[in-house]
Amino acid sequence: MASNRVNFLRAAALVTATSCALTAAAEVTLSPDQLRNAAVQNIGAGNPARARDFADALLMRDAGDFKAQIIRARALRDLGQSKDAIAASRAAWDMADTPSEKYSSALMMAQAQSSAGHKTRAQLWLRRAAQHAPDATTRKRAERHFNFVRQQNPLRTQLSVTLAPNSNVNNGSARDTSELNYAISEILFGGPVEYALSGEAQALSGLEYGAGVSTRYRFKQTPTQAHDLNFGLSYRSFLLSSSAKDAAPAASGGDFAYGTVSLGYGYNQINLDQKGEFLGAVELGQSWYGGARYASFLRGGLSQSVKTSARQKLQFSVDLERQLGQRTADVDRAEVSAALTQSLASGDLAFVSVGATATQSDYADAEYTEVELRGAYVLQKPVMGAALQFGIGAALRDYDRSRHSVDGRQDTQIFADVTATFTQIDYYGFNPSATVRASTTDSNIGLFDVNRVGLSIGIKSAF
């Protein structure tokens, strides 16, 4: 058997000698290392068939030759034999013992999958490569490959998972009494009256849990334009706390569960001499609340952004929505907004936006105008191993009419959030994150005084 293997190696080397125009009668014997080097050189020289033959010779000598298996997979990929290249990459992955070998085989598998047109599978294998990268340089290489394949992949899916303690799962009032139904109170009592609010009308605490998925399929793309089909699905429900169950014994967390499904079309265009981007989208969807249909909606939006400098970007947006309610009012909504994003010399990122919204409805209590100011700040340098992002904002909402007050309704909301992404904890290119959100709404009608504090735990992609 040993003699046959030696003869096979000699024969493979003889092919090289002959092909390289050496003396036809000469027989050259190469060591395994020399044959591996020759195979690699043939890959670089654009001779994948010869490299494959050399790799086959090495594998006949030693079926566990990891480097030969990697060379064979690369050669098959370059020959356009994607199915065989994937099988060879899988064999190399099964052989791999060290982080370096796992990295190399995962990277080779990603390349083979990508060449076969399996872009999403390639991205999964690139995450494996990043997970097993032996050093920062190879990790960055896997990230670059991932971003390149992601740009080529017509299918992009984002998953989100929510697990969040919440002080107000039902958007209930922070008060236990409120003036209600002023017209009836005028008739019965001659003036406004404070009514006791039921337990379900007050804020109920609990644990929020849920998940969401959004998928984009890019069915047409040019260097400056893209056309997408979009799909979204989300659901969240709650587990009530003991105090909430005591306050509202007839209520359950599922009473406040909320879900949506949507299907839409998106259009992107690079314009303004590569400095601007135009976005257009339309979306049709349905929502559910408490297990029953809540509202159907049709949304459309346009936005234009422009880079005014290397560090600054402006964006202007218009959004329209028509809501057809099954358990709520029919409402038409229009919103305009402007935003500024500024990259600072420190590397930090600052963001500020202002928006105005108006609604129209046959139900007067659903008509309002609103002005909102929002800001955000992202630190470039991690703090104690966590990347930090801060947000703050305020909104003024005015209802001309309300059945609860002759003066209508005026709400002032202030909100803030802090997100920490723990970049030192990395698993397959994902980092855990935690977001603390707090908001307070002060209304001239006690029923709509709302306070909320929540902590949500999630994951974010590191690249």
C-alpha cells in the first residue's frame, strides 16, 4: 500500500514536470509539503484542475490531511463544481480541531455556499468563521466577507426577541380618579365630577415577552436603484405581576397582547451625485389586540437624505397612514419630519429630529395635532465594556375635543432611554443588549396621566 501511495505521488509530480515543459523522461519525487505548496501555487496561477489532482493525491496518502481538503474545496469552487466544493468544505469542517482550522474551513464553506448562490447560508458560515477566528485580523476578514455577502444577498431577515419587565403593560393611568364624561356629569351633577378608575384602567405592571421578524427580498437592483418586497410579523404579550392581579383580578396578560402582520414594497435610489438617498415605501397590514382583530392599515412614506459634509447628514420625511378600525376608530394620519445626524471629531454620533403629526377621524376624540422633538447620542468608546446610546425627547399633543373635558385634551410627554450593548460578550457575531426606557405623560384629564418604566433585554449583530 505504501508503495502504491509513493507511486501515486510520483505520478502526480510527473504530471507537473511534464506540464511545465521539463524533460519528458524525468521523474520528480515531491514530499507531501512540496506537493501542498505546488497545489497552492496552481490555485494562485489559475490552474484549479491541477491543484485538485494534487489534493486528491495527498488525500489518497492521508485521508485526514486537513490542508489538502481545504485546497481541494477551493479548487472545486474555482472549477465551478459548487456541490462538490460544499461537500469538501464540510469534510474539512469535520476534520478541524483547532480554532485556526475551524476558521479556515468555515470561511471555505461560506465561499462555496456563496458561489452556489446560497447567500444566507454563506452568512451563517461566516458567523461561524468569526466565532472561531484565532485573532483580531482574521476576525475582521470574516466580518468584511460577511458584509460583502450581505450586500449581494437579495434576502435579508432580522429577528428580534423581547423580554422586558414593564411598569405599565396596559397603558393605564397613573391616577386612581379622573374627571370623566363631562356632558353626563353636567346633567347629573351640574359640573365635573371625579370618578374612581377601575383596576384595569390604572397602570398594571408585569413582564412583557414577544418576538418579531422582518424580511426583505430585493427582486431588482442596479448600481443606483433597488426594488424590495417587505414582510413583517410581530407579537407581544404579558404576564401580570401579583400586584396587578390583585388590582384587576378579572384581567390577564393576554388581554393586552398585541400583534401585527404586514406586506409592502420599498424603493431606494442613490441620487444627488452619490450624496443623497431617496426612499419610498408602501405597506398593507393588520393588527390584533387581546386576541381579536384591532385595525387594518395602509401606510406610505417618502424620505430624502443628503450628506451635506463628510460628517453630517440631513433627512426629510413624509408619512401617511389610513387606519380602518375593527375595535378602534377609523383614523387618517399625516406626519412630516426633519432629522440631522452629526459625526463628531471624537467619533461620537449625535442625532436630533423634529416632527409634526395631524390626524383626522369621524370620531372626534381621535383627532389631534402633535409636535415632537427627539435627540440621541452614541458614544464611540465603550464604557466598562459596553457601547452606550442615549435618547431623550418630548411631545406636545392637542385634542380639540374630548368627551371627558369641555376644554378638549392636552398631553405633554417626556421620554428617555439608555441602551447598553455588551460588546465584550460575543457569540457568533451577536452581542447582548439592555435598554431602559422611561416616559411620563401629563394630561389635563387624569385618565391619561401615564407613567412607564421598562427594561428590555435583546441581542444585536456585532457586524
